[in-house]
Amino acid sequence: MSEPRALLSSVFGFDSFRPGQEEIVSAVCAGRDVLAIMPTGGGKSLCYQLPALAREGVTVVVSPLIALMRDQVRALREAGVSAGALTSATDEAEAEEIFSALDAGRLKLLYMAPERLARAGTEALLRRVRPTMIAVDEAHCVSQWGHDFRPDYLEIGRLRERLGCQVTAFTATADAETRAEIVTRLFPETPEVFLRGFDRPNLDLVFRPKDNPRAQLLDFVNARRGQSGIVYCASRARTETLARALGEAGHSTLAYHAGMEADARRHAETRFQREDGLIVCATVAFGMGIDKPDIRYVVHADLPKSIEAYYQEIGRAGRDGLPAETLTLFGADDIRLRRAQIDESLAPDERKEADHGRLNALLGLAETPHCRRRALLAYFGETPEDDCGGCDTCRERPELHDATEAAQKAFSAVLRTGQSFGSGHLIDLLRGVRTERMRERGHDELPTFGVGKDLSKAQWQVIFRQLMGLDYLRPDVTRHGALRLTEAARPLLRGEAGLELRRDRLEGAARAVTVAPRALVDEEDAALFAALKARRRALAEAAKVPAYVIF
Ligand code: ADP
Ligand code: MG
């Protein structure tokens, strides 16, 4: 066996290991099954590549993206390592070359696309080759409930069972549930687990409520002209409109989403990788496998779906270790959209509950008045001693405002109207606005009518958003987003608990009185909601359920 340290410099050209790499490499070289969780950019590839070179035989690497495999094979070959990839993009000549290198015992790393594993002949090939180890990159793709699920990854466990070789798995996704799923699906018994620190001190963390999302995005990007950045969007349509808007403001931009042709996607990836100062407006389809060290910022133009997703996406910024910025914009419509996506998914109920819980955790992070970095790390089980001093909430510690009474008023408006209305109508009710619907329903006769006149409409919107964010109120997707109380709201309603919300958010809203009612919603969001609404109406019709559209 070659000395890992020597290989580190002779093959990879690095003078030292990154934190965690050395421990992982030595466990892998000792033949143990390993699950390594390291942040994006932490240097996971080396943790299987180096042991592959240090030992006899072939290592099979399973990786979800062809582009990623190709890049790694190219880099390995340039470093003089015999490596190859069998994917749908491999032509016959190349495959022949790989097979003969395998038969001659020369090949050290064989990358395989997951869909290749189930193919006829693959098992026979692997039996002949007798790999030393199967290394599974982006191992969270085996999790059936994650957004990167790749059904073919399930084949890995079956192959491992038949081949009986060492397995190692690598991911940046850290939540306990996904971790447990990886262990049960890939390993015969509990592997050695390495969990490396999640703090990325060079990343600045900022969350802002949406007041005028497009202007907020433009302000941010305009102030960073010439820097490379990613703007994550919740829908394909939005990647295109935002890319256009940024382009009109004189930035060099590209849209990217899974609906684009493979060629166009590859072209976008290559341009982003090579050009300076390009901004990619993308869905979450963009990023896995992007290895650009100098991404200076990541903006979430819409709320991500969980802290895991958030962390992985912001983690693409500042891999060179230099300061990089992140900005996350979120509004009540994002919350409604995310809840609707969860409720409309085909997952079983307990999974939907878990997903609501994950979204709640993210919203808690969004609204935290305390050190945001600590809140983020706490989610991953890390408990730093001190506040970081560098995130938005540390720089400007938000004051708290006792919102118990406002929350109680909101809850009673919800209850008195039969938990059948969205925030728009409820806010009108609280503010004593006699709309036609109000009169039709006789809601202007309710004792709650007009009890919330002391707050503006914008302030009530903030309160409702925070109540939704804290999961006291939850939009019911089967009833057009009608808000209902969750169990968590009961103690507050009974006066057994109090509620403090961020004062700055309320004051900001008080200043923003001129904001048009739909300014909180972007056109594409509105279109998306209209589509959801229409679909629900059609579903209700089909099921002969009386459908009344409320929001
Ligand atoms: P991950 O898969 O964990 O996201 P990668 O394996 O793609 O991370 O590595 C991220 C970057 O760090 C790559 O550019 C890689 O070359 C570099 N890198 C990895 N290990 C080291 C090291 N020990 N010293 C310096 N750079 C490293
Ligand atoms: Mg990687």
C-alpha cells in the first residue's frame, strides 16, 4: 500500500489534508465501511480517490451526474491515474478501452452511472473485476424522500450484497433521518460515521422578507457587478423572468432548469465554470457537481424548502475560502407555495408531516431574532459557545415586540369564520373593512370585526406570515389555502403562553404602507397559484365536493 500523504502531493498536488480528510482516508484504507458527511466543498472526492490509488484493485464509484464523472475522470487522467467512466455517454471505443484496462488490471477507478448498475452484464462484469470497494458519491440520492432521489441508487445495496465488498458513502446532507436511510439502504451493518463541522465562517448569512422582490434582487446584484453568483428560484418560469430582468439591468446572465435540453444545460454549466461575472438564475437542478471556487454570492429569490436544501445551496458560494454572501428572500406566498407542494405530493402522511416540520425549521431560522449562524448550526447538532458576530442578526440584533394579543385576535378571526378563509379576508375582518364578501357572509356582525384597526394591512400581513412561519396557522391546501389553527396555537389562545415577534419586521411594514396588495406576490407566483387553484377546483369537481374559492 502506498503512503497516503505521499500520494496527496504526488498525485493530487496538495500539501495538506483538509479537516477530516485524513481520518476518513485512513479508515477507508483500513478496509472499513465508512459514511462521511462533509459540507459541500469539503473535499469528499479525495476521500475515496486517494484510498483507491493507495490500494490494490479497482474502486467502483457511483455518482449521479455524468458531467461530474467526466470532470473527475479527466482530472485523474491528467494526474496520470488510470480511470474511466461507464455512462450513457460512453461510446463503444471508450468502453472497449475501459474493459481492456480492467482485464489487464490497470484500471484504478471505474465510475459508473447509477442506471448502469441494473443493466444486464454489469453484475457479471463486477464479479469478474472483484472491486476492492464501491464508493457512493452524493449518497443522499438513495433517500426516497429527498429531492435528489435516484431510484437506481437502490440497486447499489443489492449489488453490494452479492459482491460482498467494502462500501463507502459520501454526502453533504446531514439530517439524522437521511443519514439513517443511507445506512439502512447501503450498508450491511452500521458503518463508521464521520461528521465534519458545518460552519462556513466565510459565508455571510442574511434573510429578508420580500417587500418588492424584484427590486430587492436587483439592488443586491447591482451592488455586486462583475461577481459570479447564483440566484435560486422556485420555478422554471421564474428563472427565465429573473434572468431577463437582470440582463436588462446590464448583467451577464443565464437561466438554468431541468426542463432545458441536455446540451443547453451543459453549455450553461461550462460557461458558468469558465466565465467571470456570470449570474445563473436557476432551479435547484443547478449546482450538484458545480465546482467553481469563486462564486461570490448565492441569492434565494424564493424560500428554499428546508434547512438542508438551504445549506447545500448556499454552500456553493465561497469555496475558495474568501468572503462570500448569501441572501434569502421570503414572503407569505412562499410559505403557502411550499405547504401546497408538500400537501400535493404523493408522499404518505407521516412524510408530509415531517416535511412540514422541516419547512417550519427553516422558517424558524428565517425569523430568528438570535444569532443566525448558531441557529443554523444548532439544526445540524452543533452548539458553538458564542454568537458569531458576523451574521445579519448579530450585526443588528432585532428588538422583540409582544405580539400575544395580535396573535389571539388573529386566531379568533380564524375560528369565528370556521377556519375557512385565507389571510386576505381575515385581515379585512380584523381591520373592519366592509367588503362585499364580508357583508354576504355576515362577517361584519362578528365581535372580531374591526378589533385590529390599530395595525395596518401590511403589519397584519407580517403577523400572519410569522404565525404561518411558526406553524401556528397552517394553510389547508384542500380548502384553497384556508387557514386553520394547529395544536401549537392552543396555549397561546388560552393565554397560557406568550408570543414575541421581531419588531423590525412590523416597523418595516408600517413604513411600506404604499405597497400594492399584490406586491408581495411575483407574477409567476401568482400564475402558479392560479394553476394550483384551478387544479384543485377540477379535483373537487371530479370528486363532487362543493368547491368554493376563497383566496
Ligand atoms: P465535495 O465533493 O466535498 O463538495 P470536492 O471533492 O469537489 O468537494 O472538493 C472541493 C474542492 O476542494 C476541489 O476543488 C478539490 O480539488 C479541493 N480539495 C480537496 N481536497 C483538498 C486538499 N486537501 N487541499 C486543497 N484542496 C483540496
Ligand atoms: Mg462532491
